[in-house]
Amino acid sequence: MSDVKEYLRDYILQEFLPGESRENLTDDLPLRTSGILNSIKLLQLIGHLEEKYGIAFDAHEAGNVANFDTIEGMASLVSSKKG
């Protein structure tokens, strides 16, 4: 799961937080509830993860704030989908 976390961290920093320090993007930093990931950015992230990992998220999974609020939550969901 750590490889998924690092990939997510790199992607989020590159796409949504350019110039932000890697150390500031911790595994438990709230991304959705803090407004870093708005609905459009979230859809972009979900589409990217589905394509990269060959998985699909159900609407209830994408709509569940806990699944996509932190890197920890996202990595856990992606890892469970990858099997």
C-alpha cells in the first residue's frame, strides 16, 4: 500500500498543489473536507486512478467522503480494489 500512497502523493502534488512541500502532504491531511480537492479535481483524480490501476469505483465509493479525504483512505480503497 505504501507504493500507492507515494504515487498518490506525487500525483496530488503535481496536479493540485504545485510548489507545496512533500512533507506537508501527510497521509492523514484532509483533502476533500479542507477544499484542496473540489468536485472537479476529485473526478479528475478518480478517473486517473481508474485508468492507472485498471479498477472502477462505484458511485457510493466515490461519494463517500472518507474514501477520498486522505491519502490513507484513498490508498486503502485502491489497494482493496486491486486485490
